[in-house]
Amino acid sequence: EALTAQKNIPEARKYLQQFKELKGNNEYSVNNIIYQGSRALILGSSSRTRDRAEAETILKKLVEESRNIYITSRMLTHLCELYFEEFRLTNQMDVLDDVQPLIKDLQRIAKQSNSYSLLAEVKLLQAKVALIKVSMIEARKLLTEAQQIADDHDLQLLAGEISKEHDHLLEELKLWESFKKEKASVSERLKLASIDDVLERMQGRRAIEVPEVSVEEPILLLIMDKSGVSYFNHSFIGDWDFDDLFSSFMSAFNTFSSEIFSNSIDRVKIADNTILINPIEPFLVCYIIKGQSYPAQQKLTRFSDVIKSSPEIWEALNRAAKTSEILELDNPPSLGSVVNEIFIT
């Protein structure tokens, strides 16, 4: 498998032949399953249609007959890889229809085995497929879901990686949108979507790199209601145009309001700024930053949890919603210390 991934097919064939001589004759043995899977990978690396069709047949047979969840998931990801390569070679969008049932099978396996890392990766793979189809809202929803799964199960490295993917998508949003008009080639879409990275992680061939610690540049912290009325705002910098940024945010908010309040979208990009959004009914807590989202999201989540669990702050906020009062750092007194502790110190 490693040699096939490295495109060293002659060497892979040599080792496969040696393994064939050692594996024995039991069709259902683990060794035979490994042999057949490895053979399928070598056939799948060929540009010949006949070889690729044989690889597909072998992998499907292994999926149908395997009673081992690990082996089944590996064969399913190899099938996905085969179809994505076919998609690249043929430029036919309907090839993606063959990927969808495989993704559903992978989701089922992940849930049955309580493999939350696999479940998050499968959601990420779904997001990539939506990207290739230029279904941008769907892709962003799936990215948010994938990160939420990873966060909920303390998979912080994976959550950070998914968040980074989401940030990258927002940076490339105009380019993706242009693909609708220009009908960009499949190879361009696959490259920009980084499909291979996800599949390689799912197959255990790629690890998530530990990211460099990057502290965001805080700009504004905001608590508002669904209609856009603000009950608390705190600027972390002195020289900036609140009205311009807020009007841009409200435009984006009106576009994505249903997705925002259903937790389907957790960030919006406006120029160089990212607005991170965390609904705590009936309010929205927003944190406007420059830089990477994930470390800032952790602060925003912590802040949201604290204000809801603090009777003093939560009662003051609900009172403000009735009286249109604007809360300050010293009103209620504990609000300022919470902001300083989480966002400044």
C-alpha cells in the first residue's frame, strides 16, 4: 500500500507476488483479504479502463464479504479514491453519485463503532464533495458539523484542522464562486478541495501536523438578538469603523440568519476580518477577529458558557433585551472581569 501511494508500482508488484506465495489458500483469511486489497490498489493505479474496472470489482467484493469494520472502512475509502480518480480522468459529474453511498456506509460504520474521528473526517469528505459541486452553503454547513463532532469529543487537533479548512474556504470563496460561471476543470476543483489529504488521513497514511500557536488579533466582542439589536459591544482597538463593519455584518447576517441560528454556519468573512458566531438563545455572541479562527472560537465558546451560567450576567442581559439598555464592562460588575480573563490576559 505504501509503495502504491508512492507510485512505485513495479516494486509494489514485486512485493505483492512475494506475499501471494506466502499468504496460503484460505480465501477468507486476513492475509488473503490484504492480498486482494493490495492487488486492487495496484490495478487502480493503472490508466487502463479494464484494470480500474477489475480493481472496483475486487474492492466491492471485499466490502460485501468483510465482517471486520476496520477492513470494510479501508476498502470503502479506497473505492472513494478510485472514483475520485475516475472523476478526474473522465470529467463526468455523475461519477460523484457513486461516492455518496460509500460515504453513507462510512458514516454508518463510524457511528456503530463510536469512531468519532472517522465520523468527523467523513463529514469533512462530504463537505469536499459539496465544494466540488460548488454547493457553497452545503459545504460550509458540513464543515461546521465536522468541527462540532471533533470538538464535542475532544479531538482538538482534528477540530483545528477542520477549522483551518473552513478558514481557507472563506479566503477562496470568490474563486469557488467563479467556477460556476467558468466551469473550471475537474483537476482544478480536486486540487483546491484537497480531497487526497482527507482520504490519506482516513487510510492512516497522513497525520495531522501540530499547528503553530497563532493568537488572533481581537477587534470586537458583541452580544445581539435575532433582529440585530446590540446589547453589549466591546472594542479591543481604538481606530476602526464600527458602523461600516457592522452594516457589512448585518448584510451577511440577513443572508445567513437561518443557518446562523441553527448552528449550521459558525463564521462569516468580511474583507480581512472573520466574524465568529455562537448562538445562545435568544442571543448571538459574536467575536470579530483577524487571524486563525480556531483558538478564537475556543475563547468565544468559553465566554458564551460563562455568561449563560452566571446568574448576574444572564439576568442583566435578559433585562437589557426588555429595556434596550446597553451593558458595559462594569455593568454588571462581573462582565468586565470575564472579558479580561478570557480575551485579554
